[in-house]
Amino acid sequence: MGSITITDTHMSSLDTPHSATVTGGGWQVSWLPGRTLDRNQAITAMTIASTVGGNGVPRADNPIWMHLDGWAAELGLTAPAAVARAAKPLQEREAETRQEPEAGR
């Protein structure tokens, strides 16, 4: 797992194309579009993205899953769901976001 660079307004890691940015109401993480997180949740989300981006999806017997389970739970997700989302290339995630209908429609 690589390091995450954290400033007052942005989080990034060399291990993943995903990032987190401050918005008016909190933090937006690129692999969790439409969700607003607090700072600690954004760090957790970036930790997941950095872990998966640096090492790929771990094998089922890899002990990192114990950590992924805990981190994902902090975000209200299961580890497999979080890993699948974070492992998806950023371009694919952006294309999906553009195609998703706006809330209330």
C-alpha cells in the first residue's frame, strides 16, 4: 500500500488515478460519485483505492481482506463492493456518472 498525499483540499496517491476533493459540503471521492464524505471517510476511501490500485484486486486468501472489510464498513459498503468500485478505471467511472440520471428525475 502506497502513501496518500493529503492537503486541506485534495487527496491523491501515485498508486491510483482516483482522488478526493473538498466541495461545499464535504469530500467527494472519484470512485464514490454522488456521495459526500467527511475527511476521515475520504482518507479511508483513498486508502482502499491506493491499496487496490497499487496491488490489484487481492486474492481471496490475502490477509488484506480483513482490513478491507473494516475500511469498507466505515463507508457503508462490503469489501467486495468497495474493491470492485475502486478497481474500476477512472474513465469508466466518469462515463457511468455521466449516464446516471440525476436524483429526483
